[in-house]
Amino acid sequence: MKPSSLPCPSLAQFLLLIASFAFVIGVVAVATAEDWPEFRGPTGQGLVPGGPWPTVWSATNAVVWKQPIEGKGWSSPIVYKGRLYLTTAVSIGGDPIDHSLRAVALDAQTGQLLWTTEVFRQAGKTAAKIHSKNGHASPTPICDGTRLYLHFGHQGTAALDLNGKILWQLTDLKYIPVYGNGGSPALVADMLVFSCDGEDQQFLIALDKATGTTRWRMDRKCDLENKQAFSTPLLIEVAGQQQIISPAAGAIIAYEPVTGREVWRVRAPPDGYSNVPRPLSGHGLVFVSDSADKPRLLAIRPDGRGDVTDTHVAWTDTSALGLTASPVLVGEELYVISDRGVGTCLDAKTGKIHWRQRIGGDYSASLLHAAGHIYFQNEDGVAAVVKASKKFELVSKNDLGEAVLASYAAADGAFFIRGERHLFRIGSR
């Protein structure tokens, strides 16, 4: 083909190319070996680089420090340049109770509290009801290296500098949540992207991360009786083009990052709502959970266009899968945990089950892989460490002594685990 006969890219394609380049540069700048800048880490998929990592601990053994955290919240901690960041909701009296929605920073080496900033004040009289396992501070913050982005669902979204100064706040994205807030934001190029799937409205939105202004908003009206969803978006690349994968009630949808236009969708069954796990990507497939009443896991080929329900679902599994915990993909094996504690290892390419084992307890925290081990953290505070293998092999069970629903952060050879009352650093130093 002669150079003059090459197709001329559209403006949207050109912008997408620039955005893709900017995103890659941003990831390189943020995701170092000692950072855990977002929910599920640098890749957003629960994969911890390097090693060694702790495999045995207790409420007293291998606890480098533990720091009481005022208030309540199940947002996971993140780590950037030796600092830990998380959110919390502090009761401040009243009948009904008001909450101070705060960001907290700690020194990762010592656990020392560095600063606390109130970002929003939630009035008890107008606060929506939440699930008994949820809280008012559940979405995990995200850091781009210079700013910290916080999301409290329908209560508001904000950007802070790394010393706790509020740079912008957004409180006009009003919708009626069901069970409270859950999904965390993702950074895509120079945008902050998150879902707002409530009882009255359902949409995915991209904000300019510098100003908080809306870059695009894609409504995704749901025809199901139950319309809520809580999943965190995942950015993937397909044939050189990026897609944002965002499960919604009623469908799993892929979007173009620059324009927000829909690329493809897979329809969900009538009970396809309350999606919580973050999607995974690997082997030319996207792995997504899409159902609450009857959990099912789908492997989808993301190279289609339009409605690909009947053409691009490679396999589906509906046996003993979970509503809440995000799975982890290691090599060709996919590891999942049900809410009631049944662990499963599947072949990622075919869905074939290698093993299924009752591990025990109830589960909300997402799975983690580090140095050949899978970490299953239950709600009672007991973590089961299992070999990453096609054969089940339990390495240890470790009781932290208090409830845990948050997912781990990992940095500097240590795990940072948020319990009901404390934040722990687990490791040898």
C-alpha cells in the first residue's frame, strides 16, 4: 500500500492515540515496585510483584505495627512513596447520626498518623440506608503520583494533594444508591472514571482529573427490577485499542475511553445485578461476574462489536462462585472464592475446574497473588494461604483477631490489612 493510500485517522482516533500514550506514561510514573496506588494494585488485578512475602502471621506474630483508625470504613488502603492513604467515616453525633467522611494518611514504615482531612459531611437525616456489611467509606482511593482521588459514591468525589489539601470537590452527581456505595474509581489517561448504578439512574462517568468537570457521561438504563451495581472499571487493550470494561446491572459493557461510546455488550440474565467483583483480563479474554442471586463467571472475547452475547462468550461457570470477592488470574489458572468460603481453581482458557475446596468463613476481600501463593482473607480475620497450583495445597491459616472485609495493599515486602478497628502492617520489618 502506498503512503498516500493509507486511511486518514479521525479526530476521535487521534485523541484516543494521544490518550493511550498518556495513560501508559502515567502508569510507568506511578506503578513502582514499592507502590500500590489503587484498588487491587498497579495492574488492578491483585498481582503482587517480587518477593518474598509473608505467609505466616497472627494478631501478634509478624505484626510490624498496628494503628487504630478512627471511624469505620471498608475501603482498602493504598500505598505511594512510603505513605498509606485510606478513607473513613467518623460518627459525629446527632439523631440520626451524622458522619464526617475523611481521608487519612499514615507513614507506611511506622504507622504514624500524618494527616486527616474531612472531605464531606454526611447528614444523618438524608443519608441513604446501607447494607449491614457496607459502610459510608467503601470505595478505595486512587493516586496518580501527585494527587489523591477520593470517591464516596452519591455523597461526592474529590481530589486532594498528597498533604491533604482539597483541590476540587463534586457533589452534584445525585442518584439513589441501593445498599450504599461500593465501586472504586479508575484512572484512564487524564480522566477519573467510575460507575453510578442506583435505583433511579445508572451511568458511567469520566471526569477531568484536574478539575472534576465532566468529560463524558454514558447513561445505561436498566430494564431489570433490580438496577444496582457496584463494580470497579478495568482498562484493557484489544488489538492496540483501549477499552473500559464496566459491569452494570443487566449487561457487561465495554466503552471507548476518549468518547465513552459503547464498543460491545453481553446481556445479563434477569438476576444480573449487584455486580461487585472487578473484571480481570488475560489470554485474550475478559473474566466478569454478572449475577447476584445465582452467581456466574463469564469469559468473554473482547474483540467484538455491538451485542456479542451469542457470539463472544467463551465459557460460563455457575458453580459455587462469589458475589463479592474479585478473583485472581495467575498464569493459566483462575482462582475464585464464594461468599460462603468455597475456593475454586479453573483453567482460564476453558473453564475446566482443577480443584474445589471449602476453605471456611465468609468472604468479601478480593484475592491476591504473591510469590506463588494465593491469599484468601475471610471476614472473621482469618487468611488462608494456598499454593498457586492446579492441586490444592494449604500453606497456612492466619488469624488477625478482628473482622476484615477490605482487600490488601502490598508494598516493601509487607501486607497492609485493614481490620474493623486497626490498620496492620504484616511482615518481617
